[in-house]
Amino acid sequence: MQGGLFSPVTKADVGDGVARLQAQGYRILSWADPWFPDPALSPAVRAALQESIDAANTAHYTLPIGDLRLRQAIAEKCRRVNGLELDPARNVLVTPGSDSGLWFAMSALLEPGDEVLVPDPSYPSNAVNCSLLGAVPVPVPLDAADGWQLDVEAMRAAVTPRTRMVVLTHPNNPTGTVMRRERLEALRDLIVEKDLVLVCDQAFEDFVFDGIELVTPAALPGLWERTLSVFSMSKGHGLSGMRVGYVVGPDELMDGLYGATVNVVGATNTAAQAVAVAALSDEEALAERQADFEARRHEVVRVLGAVPGVKVTAPESGFLSWVDVSALGTGEEVAAHLLEDARTSVNSGEPYGESGRGYLRIVHGCFRDPAELTAAMEDVAASLRRLAEQRGLA
């Protein structure tokens, strides 16, 4: 792994690359932070933040496992949205963002040499965390022709006596795919049959489109006892800078996490937890973003879909567009072209797995004003057309 101190790195969330690009006036479409860099807090959340700053306990720790008010609010949200009945004193753990929650969940269950099934493409930390923990990530390719849905038979074929875990991002980042109930039930059957555990990252669960059913795997019969579910306040609620996430799971898996929280997590920011309580009840803000991102996903298809050699379909969730540019080059090559030619930073697909080669991940949830996104997409499209001409496709 490289952090940019001795050689250049292109991954947006490594080192200070994004800050340097932003300072030089580049557009940043590689940062999965809703409405970045513009104001994103709703009036209700902003008021809660001010109140929390003025509160007497703001400069002090909460319990390492999280403030009870927030754990209660999380339990209520999980009952209403995810179909999970949680005891906030036993089944909920607050973390400083879902990345730390994902790491903590995986670290509690893995030993060196354990194998972990990782759908490909998916969130890079799924594989990277395995390697950092001494475990072995086993990529299981997903197929664009199948809508990037889980291939449970391929997962079955990848199981060995060393297989311990499945790590699932659902809805998927970067593809925006919402895994269907029948695939998740088949995955449940495989996990139970092979005596595995599941860590499911649901950071992008808040916005699902086209009436597609969002199934929380832990709510399926037989999976609750084997699953740690990781959630985020960053994506749907726009609290990326607050750094609040949470992990939920059964007593048997949570007991070890509760025991080690003070050693690994410490305690999540006190003021941020108070803000998260307000955000979880701010349905108006969620509805506003849902409508906004619903329109934006179609705008990306309209603009980029007209470029020769580019294929893009509207994502089923979230605010990420997964764009096939394989006719123009690798994801790294096309991303580098856009950085130089359009002064725009996007994510190349390769860090998301071998199946991401020839793809770009473009964050269409940036900017508060949708017109600013359209202008950015028009510039990206013009740049891709120039590249298509160079490749003899236009």
C-alpha cells in the first residue's frame, strides 16, 4: 500500500490528492459525499448541531459503545426500515463512520489465513481489510449482463475449508446494484450450509429507486445469528464530516465488539452523535435527497449515454454512476484523460476489483445545484468525445 509520500497515488481517498486538486480548481466527482463541497445540513440538523455545541457534555466522552439516545434511535430506525428488532443495550454499537465499523466487524471475526468471499466489483475496503488483517480475499466476479447481481453458484464454487466469511456491500458500491431477495436467500442458504459469517455494509441503503425492494440480509430467517450489519450516516443523511456509523448484530457476535470498543474505537464524537439523533428523524431531508438523486441519475444517462463508446445505465440506488468506457481504454487511462483534458477527477474502476477494469465511478451526488452537475457532465461528455475521436469511434 502507498500513501502518496514517496510516489504519486491516484485513488481519491488516499493522501492529500483531492485537496490539492480542489485547490487548483479541478472539479471533484470522485468523492462519495452528498452535495460536496456545498452546504448539506438540513435546518433541523443544523439546529441540533448548534444545540449540541452549547450542551455541557459536548467536550466529554459518551460511552464507547455510543450514547444511549442514539442507540435507541438506531434501534427504532432498524425496526422501521430494516425489519430488525434490536435491544439498544445489546445489539447496537456506534462507530466513527462506517469504514471503522466495517474494519471492526471484520477484525473481530477473522484470523490470519481465513478466506473471505468478496464480490467483484465492490467497495475496495472489503478486500483491503482482509489483507491488512492477514486474511485472504477471494474475489467472486459479478456479471454486467446479469445486472451485477450476486452469483451465488460462483461463490459456492469458491468455498474451501479455509473460507470463514462473506463480505457484501448492499446496495453495491460502485455499481449501485440492489441485490434481489432470491439471490440473498440463496446466499443465506450457502452461508448456513457452509457455517460462514456475513458482514454486510449497507452504507448506500437510504435511496433505492424504481420500486425495487431493499432486503436487509440480517432480517432473513437464519442469517441474524451469523451477520454483522454496518450502516452509515454519511450517504443518505449527508453527515460525512460528522463521522458517525453503526454496527448491529446478535448478542453472541456483539459481545466481543462491546468488549474491545474502547481499545479500537474509543468513543464517537459526542456532538456528532447528537446530530445523528436529529438526522434519523428528519424524513423531509431524506425525501429531498431521494428526489434530487432520482433526477440526477437520469441526467447522467442522458448526457454520457450519447457519447460514442460509452455505456451507462441508471443506478438502482445511491448517487454513483458506473460507466463502461472499455471501448475508450482502461478505467485508469480514461480517468487520467479526464483529469488532464476536462480538469475533472473521477474514480477509475480498477480499485473496485478486476471486473472494474474499463469502468469509471462518477459521483453524481456532488454539488448542491443540479445545474452545476449538468455542466460538469457536459464537460466530461465533451472530453470523452474527444477521446472517442482519437480512438476512431466518432
